[in-house]
Amino acid sequence: MPRKLNPALAKPLTLTPELEAVVGKGPMPRAQVVKKLWEYIKANNLQNPTNKRQVRADEKLLPLFGGEKEVNMFAMTKLVSAHMS
């Protein structure tokens, strides 16, 4: 039986200009935001090579990470959520 998509993940959300600078113009569902965020991180080689769970901030990610230079990937999702409504 196919798994149902969580409706909260499918609902298009309004994105802050800081988040749009990374993932593109909103509104966009949360799942799509996370997918695009990872595409950006991988394309710009922002994972810590010694600990892939850590994501390093560049100038576009810094405002999304609350000024932190490096965040855990699980904390990143929480921090980015503040930029969606």
C-alpha cells in the first residue's frame, strides 16, 4: 500500500526572502524546501567532509542558520522552519 504524504509537508508555505535566495521563489511545500536546500548544500560542497551531518554556512545560509557558522543537519531543519509560514 503506498504511503500517504503528510498533508503538512505538501501544503505550500510562504518563504522569507533569505530562504528564497537559496531555494527559489515560494510558496513551496516544506518537503520541496528541504529537497532544494540539500541540492544547494551538495552543489556548493557545504557538508563538513569529516562529519557529513554538519552543514557549513556560506553567506546565503548564514541568516537561515541564525548566524551559526556550522549546524547539525537536524538542527538545520528546525532553524529553516522559522523562515516558512
